[in-house]
Amino acid sequence: MFPGTANPFGLMGPMTVLRDADGPRRNLPDTDKRSFRSGSRCVGNISRPQHFCRNQTFANSYRCGASRKATCSAAHSALHRAVRNAPRKDRSMTDRPLALIGGAHVHLPDHLEHIDRKGWRISHVIDRDTARRKRLADALGATAISHDDLAQSGCRGAVVCSETIHHEDDIRAALEADLPVFTEKPLAGSAEAATRCAEFSQRKGLLLHTGYFFRTNPALQRLHGLLRADAFGRIAEARMRFSHDGGFADWLDLDCWMTEPELACYGGFADEAVHAIDALQWLLGPASSSRAATGNHLGWPVDDHGAALLHFDTGATGVVEGGWTDHAMRLELDVVGDKGWATVRDEVVRAFKRGASSAFLEAELSPLDAGDGIDPFLEAIDGREASGLVPAADAARVNALLDQMWLRLV
């Protein structure tokens, strides 16, 4: 734990949680939840948070729990209409069937849209919430099954969108059925569970891909190429922020499993920071040590924002910021080396050489879409070259850093 009450991030007061590898976790305060939503709002494509879904009938198919409010998206409503209106025989004739394991994740609608767009379909649905399983199966024209039925399902892959605590069991069941797996982030609910998943997929010789979608963005891929080509020299430091205003705005309903520690395993800081942690390790190489300071501003029984310090094996230092309490959706990046530097601001990647007055590269980010995270998986299991795959060991390393920061809640 950081010495005394002060900390380098300036996150002070009774709502602050400080964690690192040197001491036990300090419990989050017992405060009343504060709601910042009116009516039913649902999150869609994260690049367009102003798009709401008001289709309550379909929204109820994607409840976080039996007594929880619905979360869905405008994209998913459109997909639902397409599925509902398409002739059943056309959907069942495709030779690209997938099993959906768990329907809890807020980005399931985005993945379903990409699955549909690329000519795949959900043919079988597994969910511990039997009512949700039935609603999903009915909406998608799929068959409701159990884990034990996966091997005989005829599916070509599995899509895991269950609550984080269930990831390990769901991933293992799919791998045991000899199915390649896409899973939402994080890979699992602890470093140990994530490592077991990665090692098991390696022993089985099967793909296990996690939805860290920054790796699919062409502008960031260009930056990755520059770093591999030593365009900036030895990197001294980096900073990355990925955050949004979902805790205050009404486009994200947090009254769900995401704020239940026993299901989510990690809080709001990790929910966004995992993307930055994966991206920085993809860009700069592995980080070997880390510590974090998190805060609880909204009153849920999980943290909702924070910052972390990373130390990379190369000697570079890094700062990661994230959470649900920002003033807007923000993706920012600074990478500084002895020969030059790169930034991401206002959705543009810019690269500079030391001593130069203008950027030698300007590349606009493609719209941030969490559904992009499943595209490399679909391409790979279709036998095509896939850009943006996340090695299972890399995804497990993200979990290792989270646990080293004492961010695991259970």
C-alpha cells in the first residue's frame, strides 16, 4: 500500500481506494448508490454513445440478472429485427454456426452485429440464466443447450460473453469440446484462472482470442509498425487513457452484474484500463510490475475510476488512466522516445521526430467499435489471415498485472 494517506495520483478522501502488491486491499466505502439515469437507456456502439435503444421488449432479453434492468443497443435491436424477419431456413443453411456461451456482456450486441455481417450465425446458446437463455435462443433462432452438448453441436467456434467469474469454466468447456474460443475481456476472473485458460488452449492447440479491440485499429497498427521499426528510438515513457462518462450519462446502465464484485471480479477502472494495458504491452512489450490507485465516486460496491503505474521490461515507465467517470469518451496516448514521439488526440495518431516542427505521420483512428474485437477470431477460424489476434498469453499477462495491483475484488 502507498505510504500514509498521500498518493502520487491526487486521489484523496474517503471514496479513494489504494492498492498495490505490498499490502491488503482496503474495502470500498459503504455508501448509497446514486443513479444518473432516467428511464431505460441502453449502450450501443461505443463510438456513438448518443444512440439509445428504447425497445424494452428486446432489451429484456439481455438483462444483467433476473431482477436487473436491461442493457442492449440500437445495433442489437436492428439485428434482432433482421433475425426475426429472415426466413428460418436461410439462417439454418449457413455452414458457419457458433455457440454463444453467456448473454450477460454489454458488448454482446456489437459482437452479434459483426457475426451477422460476416456471414456467421449463433446456432446454439448456453446460459446459466435459463430465462435469458430461452429469450436469446428465441431471438436468434438458435437451440438452447448445456455445456455437455457442445461437442455434438456442430459449431465451429464459441463466443463467451458470460459474467467474468464464469469465463474460466465456459472457456474450458468450449476447449474441451475442441472449439476455438472468443471471449470478452478480461480473459478470466483472476491471474491464476487466466493462466490456466491460456495454458489449456496451448495444450489443446486451439485458438483463444480475447476482445482487446485496439489491436484491430489500422491507425494504431501503423503506430505499432513504427515502434517495431525503432522510429522513436528507445522508449522512455508512455501514457494511455481510455475512459467514458457512462457513470454519469444515461447511455450505460450500471445497475447490473458489472457492479456486483462476486460476478464482475474487477471494477470500473479495470473495465476500461484492460484495453490500455493490453495496448501498451502490444506496443512496448511486457510490463513486469505495476501498482494502482482507484476511487469510488458513484457509490457502487466497486471502484469506478483510477490510475496505474507500469514498469516495462525495457525500462520504460507507463501510466494508465480509465474508468466510468470522465466527461466524455476519451482515448489518449503518448509514447516518448529519444528519437521521437507519438500522440493520440482528437481521434488522430501523430508521429514526430525530435527537432522537427511537424508530424511525419497523421492517421485518423477508425471509429471505436468493441465489435471489431471479434473480427480477427472470425477470420482465423475461417482459415483466413487475421490481423489483430491477441495471443492467450498476452491476455493472461493483463490479468496478472491487474492482480498485482490488487484490483481483483473477490
